[in-house]
Amino acid sequence: MPTSSAPTIPYLIAAGFHALSEPLRISVLELLRQRELCVCELCEVLGVSQSKLSFHLKTLKEAGLVNSRQEGRWIYYSLNLPQFSILEKYLADFTQNQVISSARPCCD
């Protein structure tokens, strides 16, 4: 992560796509599309141990894709929709550029 207090947009984009590269993390996100869930619910539905899921939730949090909040001894997770908008806009910008220029000669 960058040393500044706020992650840069390129870092968030790279971290977001990295987080989306794992099927278990995609499954977590699909579950969170419906509602906020606690770790124990996610473990039960996904059939994974809490230690395995914690690693993947940490990756999703670092990528800014999920939010967490603690209530008593439980931690609840939800989607961080603004981060998904950043990734969506990044990809959409590629389709906006309809003409890609040819390379210019650079060497003789």
C-alpha cells in the first residue's frame, strides 16, 4: 500500500482487480450483494474455516471492496459500492476510446 494516508486511484484499481481474481472472494461479494453478513454466516454458507475466510476478507477490505463494522463480538461485512464504481468507470473509459492510433516510428 502507498505510504501516504490515502491510497491512490491506480493502487485502488489494481487492488480491486487483484481481489476479484479469486473465486472465493467473488462468492463472498455475491453473498454481500443481498445483505450485510457476519463472518459466521459467511463461513457457514461458503463452507470454509474462519481463518481461511479472514484472509480473503482482509484482501477485499484492503482493496476497498467491502466495509466492516463491529457489533459486540461479531464483525459484519457489506459492499463498498463507491469502489465498484471506480472499477466500473476505469473499464468503461476503455470502451469510450473508439479509435486507437497506430504507433509512430520511434527508432531508425
